[in-house]
Amino acid sequence: MTKQKFIGIDLFSGAGGMSTGAIAVGIEVRVAVEIDKYAAITYKANHPDTLMLNEDIRNVNINGFCKAGKNDIKILFGGPPCQGFSTSNQKTRTRENEKNWLFKDYLRITKEQLPDWIIVENVKGIIQTENGFFFEKINSELTKLGYTTSYAVLNAADYGVPQVRNRVFIVGSLHGINFSFPEPNTIKRISVNDAISDLPILKSGSKYSELDYFTDFQNKYQKVMRKGSAKSVNNFVSANSNTVLKRYKHIPQGGNWQDIPPKLMENYKDFTRCHTGIYHRLKADNPSVVIGNYRKNMLIHPEEDRGLSVREAARIQSFPDTFHFYGSIGFQQQQVGNSVPPLLAKEIFKSISQLT
């Protein structure tokens, strides 16, 4: 008897956060699609057995690349670009934003492949954008294709990720299965300190591809992240001006730009209008705030007067240390920030595998 396989297709894959979670539970990810050159390079370097199509999804044809056996379970997953749905992006949260319509190609490929399961990930803002138009459209189109859908807003911090990151997941079954999302664990959350305290001490502008760890692993999370890795990699920190470094010194853990003396903010046209997330210093004993565009937001290390390194941000996203990022520091930071936390994805894939 042929052993049943779980076969994956990753659309809008980015660097491969969802694929990393899928592979961790035994899913064979056959094909990934990603338009960004450097994210595709990172994906391929870390998932060499997956066919990476570095193309515009509107030009992609998956047929022939993902054949499944009679008893195999096919899962299509990914997150259409979410910038247009973000609640912080009021200018393009409309039907006129072309990127907001890329989900149509997600649905096109779903119709072509008719996978047993489908997972759509996005920011929470998609539920409110255009009074829920896009969210309802995705659900209704999946229903027309025969899928039984469920959705939930999940906080990554409830699933072993050291970060408060709320995301919407729509999960659909082609076989009428009502999916139950994994139960959250709100009792013991992983803190920033739990995640990164063993990593090297760095300075603003550090550029070290490899360094020894600062200490032996100090907890289970660090042990899991370091499995198979002898060194800390991607120890790259954005270089900041002396003025910015002086600002950092005034900000306590949990504080932000409001703790900076006004005389150090004189180059801003009106610094009182800064977003509360700007110049936020992470709390060591709490999960991190969202790791998004953490360079632009000037997220600060909890103990050191500098921004986060790529590896620290990757740890907070729950990428294992064996996962290497490629491209300039800016591209690496973007890849980390845009990713679905692998441990969060893993929990969803694990729940699906237990239902089939």
C-alpha cells in the first residue's frame, strides 16, 4: 500500500516562513511562488527540494509541477500581499489598490489545483477593509469551489512565538471538514529575553555573518532554535547616526519616542505626531511587539542601545538558526518582517494533519 503523503504549494511564499512550519510536520512542499528576487534566493537556499518559481503570480501556471497520488493530501497555502489591508495604511485600503486584488490569482490556482485543504493568511485589517469586501469575497469564492471554510484571528504569542502578532487565517476543506483551530496557550508566553539572551552582544552597524553564541542555550526555546546550528548567523544591525544613538539612551523598556528630550527631536517637522510604535524599546520579560518593518520603526534592543539584528528579529519570528537570510541588510530585514512565524504556521499544519 502506497504511503499517504502531504503535498504543499506555497503562494506568495516570501522567504519561507509558512513552508518552514509545513516541512516541520512532514509536509512535502513541492512548489513555491515568490516575485521578490532576494526572498526567492533565501527561500531556495533554505528549501532546496522545493521548486521555486521567482515570477509574478499572474503569469504562473502550476499544472504539471505538483502531481499527487490517489491517496495524497494536497495543501495550498500562503498570504496575498497585505500592505493594502493594513490598518496603518489608510491610503490604499480600497478596491482601487491593484495589490488588493492579487488574491484572485490565489483563487485561480485553487480552482486549477482543487487542493484538499487551503490556508489563506493575512493581516487582521482585511476583515475591515472596504467594510469586509475582500474578506467576504475570498470566503464566498472558496464556498463556490466547494470548500467548507473557517476563520480565526490568531495571536502568535499564544502559540510559542515570542511576539504579539495578530493574523487572520482562513482554512478551507474540500471534503466538508469543519476545521478547529489549535487551542491557544496563554499561560506561559515566551519573552524577548527567552528568545535572544544567548545571542552575541553587538553594536550599531555590526556586520558579522557568523559569530559564536554569547552563552550556552538557557531555555527550551533557545535549544530548539539552535538545533543543528554551531554559530549565530546574520548578525547584521542597521547603522544609526550619533543623534539617533543618543535618543536610544533616554528610552526605557516599553518606552518610545515620547521619552526622548524634545531638543533631540528638533530635526522632525512635528515630532509630536510620531506614531507610538516609533523608537519602541522592547521589554525583556514580555513577548515582542510586531516585528514588521522594524528598521523603519526603530525598534530597540531591550538592553543595548541599538536596533535589532537580523538574527534577533528572526528568533522573535521563530525562525531556526539554521535558516539563513540573503541579500542586503535591508532585504534581509524585510524578509524577516514580512514572514509568517514558522511556529504559528506549524500549529495550523499539525492540526490539519491530525484531521486527515
